[in-house]
Amino acid sequence: MTPLYQRASAARVTAPALAHEVLGGLLGSPKTLPAKLFYDARGASLFEEICEQPEYYLTRAELEILRRHATDIAALSGPDAVLIEYGSGAGIKVRSILDALEQPAAYVPVDISQEQLVCVARDVGRDYPGLRVRPVYADYTRRFVLPDVSSSGRRLAFFPGSTIGNFHPAEASVFLTRVRHAVGAGGALVLGVDRQKDPRVLHAAYNDQAGVTAAFNLNMLTRLNDEFGPSFDASRFSHRAYYNREAARIEMHLVSTLAQTVRIGGATVSFENGETIWTESSYKYGRDALETLVATAGFRMTALWTDSRKQFWVTFLTAER
């Protein structure tokens, strides 16, 4: 008998590949680090705390939409769907869809945090008896292999949390095109997207008074020290997040509070006082820009829902080619 839950596959995020990406970013101008570094075990836990902060509207707004329109999503998806979640995290939002789907064939969570992935796969397998759970440990921003799950239904991808906003628009188009190939012709994607809104609301969401987002950002340096040996003194950096109105994005940075030099991966990286490391972008979309983005990736917008405060969108996209 094949077990309904299979343990996450072996690590595919290799240290050499990560070192190359990290050094390329730190030696560039401006200095950058990949957002994937946020999600070690501590970072994943801090992100769950962020979602509970009163200023962070995104999670509450998206959950409201998913709970209100889960039956609509299920009707559009059809029976026997294979649900593929990119960035499964704590696996909270996906339950609204799993509860509504008609006899889903399988759930495939994909995440870069192996510890959290194993927990999510175990919990979903326990709470949904009979559902095949096939976790994949991978960096979903790169190519990876999906498990072979036979089904008469369509493949339904799920990418919540406005994580699509972490990609620059050209990168977002490439990523969505890859998802479209993964679901195949006639497949679908449920996508969470943050809307443009008052910059004061955006600023507060990424600068919560409890300082959880700041701790989340600074934890990236701890992650680097864990991966490559002690290099960074996090006390010499501070958190900065602001809305870049011209680019329609939140930018998160780590700011060097003094002139300093660090050694990492055999290279020397120098910082001037006030120089930053750009750690994350979060683009906010108007409807026209969103429609253009999904069309360039080969998707058609079948449905678009918002929350009661009109802060967030969830859209159902159908693969056209």
C-alpha cells in the first residue's frame, strides 16, 4: 500500500548555489539578498507572528476572501483536482480550499522551509484522511519536479499571500509562465495579490509597532551566519521599510549603522555608514497592471474577488495555452 503522506523529498536548495546567489547580491550595486533567506525555522515562525500583528492587514483580508469564495473556487476547479501550493508556509489558508473542493485527488505543498513543510504535510494528512499528500522541498522560484499524481481532474495551483509581489514584474511574468506550464492547458491558479492603497496603511503594515517585521528582516543576517559562519553582527544593522510610490512597491532594507567590513564565502564585503542591503520588494497592483501580468504568462482571469475593505485581491486564473 502506498502511504497517503510521504515525507518531503531530500534537500534541493544546495549551499553552493545559495553561496553564489548571496555573494552575487552582496557584491552588486545596490547590495541585495534573496528573500528566500527569510525562511529558516525562526524566520518562518516570525512570519507567522507578523501575520497576527494588527497593522498587517494582508492575511486577514485574504482569509476573508478565501472563506467567502471557497465554494466558488471549488465550482471553478471541478472534482478530483490536484492542489499544488507554492510556498505552503503554515498551511492555514489552503484549508479553506481543501474543505470546499469536491474529492481532491492530492495536495502537493512546496516550500523552502523543510521543517515547516514536514509539519504541514503531517498535519494535513492527519486532518484530511484519504487525501494523498506529496510534499516537495524546493525553492519554487527555480525549476523543480512535481510528483507524479494521477488524476482525472485538473491541476490547481495556489499561490497566496501576495508573494507574487516579491517578484519584479518581469520576474513575476517568468514565474507565472512556469506555473502555467506546471498546471498544463486547462489547469488553473488561485493567486493572492495585494492592491494599491494609502501609503500610510502600507507603511504601517511593514513597520509594526511590536517590531516583529524588523526582527524578521534582521534574522536574515543570523541565517547567513548559520549558513556560512559568523560574519555579520546584526546589532550593526537596522530595519527600514518604505513605499516607493513611483515603482508601486514596498521596499525592505537592512541599513548598516556604521562603516564596516564583513567576510563571507571567502569574499570581503564593505559597507559605508548608511548603506543598505535590499532584502525584499512587495509590489502592489492595480487591476490593469494585474490583467496585463497574467495575460503575458498565458492565463485568463476567470474571477476576481476582493475583501470588504477593498485591500486585497484573490483571482482565479485559467491556463489558456
